[in-house]
Amino acid sequence: MKATGLKKKSLSTLLVGMLVDPSVLDDRNVLGISLDSRQVQAGWLFFSLAADEEQRLEYLQQALSMGATVVLFDQAQKLTEQEELVLSNAKVKAYPVKVLSNKVGEIAARFYGHPSLALTVIAITGTNGKTSVSQFIAQALESLGHACGVIGTLGIGRIDDLRDTNMTTPDPVTLQAILADFCQQAIKFVVIEASSHALDQGRLNSVTIDMAVLTNLSRDHLDYHHDMAAYTAAKKQLFDFTSVKTVVINQADDFGQILITDMEGRDDIALLTYSSHSEVLTAAIQAGEIQTTIDGLDFNISTEFGSAIIKSPLLGRFNVDNLLATLASLLAMDISFEQAINALLDCHPVEGRMQVYGGNKQPHVVIDFAHTPDALTQALQSLRCHVPSNGMLWCVFGCGGDRDAGKRALMGVGAEMNADRVVITADNPRSENNEDIVRDIVSNITDLNKIYIEHDRQSAIRYAVRNAKAKDIVLVAGKGHEKHQEIAGVKSPFSDAHAVAKALQAANDESHLVAGVK
């Protein structure tokens, strides 16, 4: 989405309170704003934020050639002689702003007229479940006749018309532009996946968030955050937004319990808790008598608003928690209990999240985005409950390259402990050799007899589907909805869904061929 506004804005309006000496500002109007030099158009403002001087100069030159008339840069990063020269030659002024990266969101919000003020914004954070909960909330609201915008891993837009952005939470300029576009479409509700990167980098700054939801917290993104303390601190930032008036928290999560303690002493926050674990009986929304079958989930819900029996086509016990988070969010929006329950019953699987293929005379194949130790373990343990007593549970997975290498061995052990057969393959190796990645994965595995290694992902999926029995379940984990695979820095089209469909068709053709020979 191009970061262009509905109307021009004066530079002085955009930068109120951000310059030491506002009198130095030219009295000019800005026609658009951008962080991306490739998107700049004539009359636009360009944010020059690259940390590397060589890159910053390159991007500045490109922005000026595209017609930028104003440039902002961080006060701590002084302009180089070359930057001053190209600005002088282009007759364009650049203004220093203290900690500019933290203020881009506010400048963008001013440019677009603070669109989030006209919206009910629900932000969801957590290691696992963000996408499912956001999609379930949007599905529920849409089923009740409320237009709902979605911003997250699967894209932006309405749930039936999502446009891919290749980023869970967009940059602050794009984010404000999206919110403004939602306003133009008369959308009243927006659900946002708040990633730890986005919170740490201030992408959500100046978004008026009404409700904050925590799903859970476990190890992830330590290649970026370095340790769990920093990762946790990034997640917690969402609950420190002054605009947040309602919080929905998983009471069975350790970090959730810390947040609950913090929130219980605040008069300005409405707290709604949920839990699917019987040992936690004080949650406002509680699930019990949970039954799992090959066809889905059955469970009871008890709340202060009423009780209900849920029969859902969703697989995976953790989806009980995702549905509870969805219900809590709906109730917090003053939707009646009866309406919320009916909407919950309409929730269907999300792309790349516990999506089921096969069945009948073939194994059930489940595609899931699980790409962390906790997510993979939860997915396998949840599916174990759906496997018939005479069936086996298979797991096909790999680990991404150039990311947290410490989680690889943990995922290998998790797969060994929770699956009967494990096929280790490639995820997105990126610049790494997949043999090195696999070596890390198997480093702590003790029973190598249950392990099969096939570096080609399509072949690995075909091997599992071909060798699994009709009563088995095969989990294909790690990539979920993704449409590409990155190997040696090259992105090539690849979809687990297409790979699974191809493998099932091949297995079906083989069985018919064998039957014909007989």
C-alpha cells in the first residue's frame, strides 16, 4: 500500500513539538510520507533512518531522485559531507529529530488524521496463537454483521480479501495508511497481530489500541532479542499503552499470571481472564470436559455471563484456548453471550493453522505453522489426542536458517518425544547449509531409528504420506501458509498445501495402480 494521504499536510503540523527550533521549518505542504525510498513521489517527505552510512546515502539519493522535498533524519546520526552535498544540489532541506524511529508513528498518525481514533482496535500478542485468534475474532465479527479489518501474518484487509505484506506487523507509515483506508471503507473494528519486533521497534506507536490480548509466551526470536527477558519486555509493552482499556489474558500462562497481578491493581483497566486447564479455576472464562476426536473438539464453557457446549471442527487442544481468547474478546466488546457463542461455533480453520487434508482411505495430513519448540510440542500433543489407538503420529519439519539456532535441538527432542515417526527436512535454510541445520536438530535425539532425513521438502512430505497408514496422522509443520521457500538466498514458489495435495494424489494413484495389478 502506498503511503499517500487523503490530503496534503503542512510540515509544521506534522512536526509540532519535535524540533528544538521550529522556526527553521519551511512553510511548505507535504503530499505524502515514506520510509521506503522506492515509493517516494514528488512533494513527499522521506524518513532517512538506515543505520549504515553507505546505505543511507544510497537511499537518500534515490528518494531525492524520486521527488522528495523534505527529509527527516535522526539527530544522533549526523549528516555526512556527501549527504549534505546531495541535499544541497537537490535544494532540499533535512531536519534532525531526536529518536526519530520512535516518532515516525506519531508523524504518520498526524498525516493520516489519527485514523485509529475512529476504530475499535484489538491487538493480540503472544508466541503462538496470534494469527488464529485474530482470524477467529474477525470471522466472528463478520458473522455478526460487523465489518472487521485484519492486519497480520496472513495479510491485510477483510478476512475474505487479504493482501500479503510479508510482515506480521507493517512499518508505522504503512500501518497508519492501512488504518486510514479501513476508515474510508467504513470498517469499525480492526484486529492487529502485535509481534515482538513491532513492539520493540515502535511500529504501533500512536495507534490507539482499545484492547490488548495475550495468548501465551515461550521461546522465540532470540536471534533478535538475545534473551527471554528482552523478549518478554517487548511483549509487555503492548499492555503499557495508555489507550488500552481492556486486557484479555490466558491465566494458565506464567507470563499471563504476572500481567494479571499488574493489571488487578489498576482501576483504569477492565481485566478478563480465560483458561482451559482444570487446575486454574478462577478464570472468568473457563473450559472443561474437553474431548478430542478426528472430527474436532467438544468442550464446555463456564462464565459469569452464562454456560455453553461447544462443538468445533477445529483440531488441536490449543485451539480451545484460542477460542476462549476469541470469546473473551467478543464479550469485552459488549457482544451478548448468546451472540458470541453462535459466532464461535462458526469459526473455521485458518490457512496454514491445523488445516486438515486427506482422510477416508488415506492418512489425515495436518499443515501447521508451528515453528518454535513450544508450538511444535503443543501441535503434536494436541494431535496425539486425535489419533486412533491403532494409529501413529508422524511429524515432518525442519528449522529456518539464519535464525535462533538454539531452538533446533529443542525441536528435535520435542518431535522425538511426541511423534512415532519423524521426518526431518528443510524449512527455509536461507544462507545456511541445510545439512548443518539438520545436524543441530538431531544433536540431542537418542532414538535415531524413528528418524528419517530427506532434505527436499516435497520428497519428505511424499515419503511420510506414502508410508503412513489410513489411521495415522501426519503433521507437516513450520511453514503453514507460506508460499515460498528460501534456499541459498533464493526464494522459490513452494506451498505445503500444494505439496501435500500432490503427495496425496500420488499415493492415491499408486494404490489404484497396485489394486489394478492385483
